[in-house]
Amino acid sequence: MRHDGNRHLHLTILPTERCNFRCTYCYEDFAIGKMKPPVVDAIKSLIRRRVEQGGLRSLQFEWFGGEPLVAKDIVHDIAAYAHGFYERGELEEFEGGLTTNAFLLDPATLQLLVSRRQRNFQISLDGDEEAHNRSRQYANGSGTFKEIWANLTAAHTSDLDFEIIVRLHIMPGNEQGLLRLTEKIAVELGGDPRFSIYVRHISDLGGTNENQKEMQTISMDEAHRISLVIEERLVRAGFKVSNGVGNLFESAIKVTDIKRKSDLPVAGDASPSGADDHEFGYSCYAAKPNHLMIRADGRLGKCTVALNSQGNVVGRLLDDGRVQIDDERMNFWLRGHLSRNADELGCPAHSYG
């Protein structure tokens, strides 16, 4: 369905920027903690204002972090508030999803999220238990695979209405672990249409964590070879598989690419068109005029990768739910909708210069 102007709002919300994991390739610094009550209240006010004054009919949430379920009380609170507008018929459409490590996605949590239409999940695995626990450890250094897998199999045996994308990461040294995990997925989750697979190589996104100083990535030829083996096995097991190896847009931007306001070219003052994405190819969420990222401290941004870039601070959420926008910075992110340039639509953070 097409949504124009103020009728559709897509919010990426970071209820906390802390994480319970310390993945070896993570680009985030975890400097900002849990969202404070005034910011939570401001998000609710934003939604209420847009429904009552702006004619909002469609609302989409994406929960990001850190790990959003570290602050699951905030996720539940805001989702329940927004769901109330949907139940009363004040929103025609309402849905949401989480990018989560799934360590805290226990059956009770999953059931509550689904009941509030937060039912789309992207969950990363780096191989079987041995391989995964080398790169996706808990903050205290312990392994995380067993808890995640238990939550995935519990979801599989439930009758809940959800969609889970299992994201498989290819990196140096984990091929055999990935192949063992592939077989485990095929045998234990196969035939469940609620699960799909996304195969992807890890990318150096330019973070400042100590681990990234020694980060190694795999060649595209090797990643492509491994991905095809995984894809072939999981397609035979009945899964829908997407192969992201070589996806230029997803790995294009490093978090340090945009530092100063003066780095940002300005697209102009005209309002972006509401044209459908398919007319001009892939459009990143950050390029879309109806999308805002709300950080845990109330700052507004567009890109969930360039978190440390000043050019990604496009405004602030005020206590009463109004948004204060820096037009020059916002125009940078939206310029692809004026130019119809595929690179600017596909990755607006990377295509300037």
C-alpha cells in the first residue's frame, strides 16, 4: 500500500544504546544508556499529535539498539500505547519489528510483542555453538548460542504469528561452523514458513571498539562460494533465502564518514516527492522522508550505522512531541528523492563527495 505525506510514519527507536553482548565486529560504543522517561513520554506525545492533528493513518516501528530487549519495559510501554490507537481504529495500520540478538526473546516476551503487533524480527547467528560463541559473546565473555537457539526453537513450536529473519554471518574461520548450523536449521526449523534466511558477510563499518582494530573480513569470492552452499541446502529444506553477499548499499557507509555539518551537500528546499520506491529502485530507510530514528537521549537521526557522525543528528524530539529539525542536515538525507539518483537513494550516507 502506498502512503503519502503525513499519513505514514516510520520510527526507528533505540530504547537503549547499551548491549548485553560484545560482538567482535560491532561498530557501536554503548556510550548512551537507557531511554529516560521524558523521552518515552515525548514519543507517545509525537504519536498522539500526529494522529490527532496530522491525520496519521499508518505507523511502523523498528526497534534497534544496543540491544532493544535490554529495555524491554520501554518497548512494551511504547508499543502498547501505539497499539491502543490501532485497536480504537484511529490507525488503519500498525506494525513493528526488532533487530535483536534474541538472547532475551523468551516465549513470554515473544508472545507479548506479537500481541502488540511487534512481530518481525532479525536475529544474527555466526555459526553453530562453537563458532557463534567466538564472535557473539555475552558482555561477561560467556557464550550465547544455547539461549538464542532455545528461544528460536520455542518460537518454532508455538502457534504465534511472527516473521523471523535468521541472518547468517560469513567471516574468516567460521565456514565449517556455518555449515553445521545450516544443517541444524534445516533439520530443526525446516518447513516453518515463519522463518526465512539472509546470508551476509560481515563488513568493517569503522567503529572505535578495540576489537575492530584487529577485525578481518573475508574475500567476496570466498563469501560468495560459502553463501551458495548455504543457500542451496536451505532452499532444499523449504526456506526462503536471500543472499546479501556483495550488497553494496548495506556495507557502503562507515560510521566515521560524516563528521561535520559542512561535510553535507544540500539538496535544496523543495519537498520530497512521495513516489513509490519501485519507480527508482531500492531506497534505504534513511533516504525516506517519512522515517526518523529516535535515539535513547532524544536526538533525531536517519541512519542506524552512522551513529557517531554529527551529520546524522538531524534534530531533536521535544518534550511535547514536536520535532525540532535541522533543515540543512535533513535535506542531505532526503536529496535522493529530488535527484532520483540510485546511489543517493540506496545509501545517502555514502554517496556524497
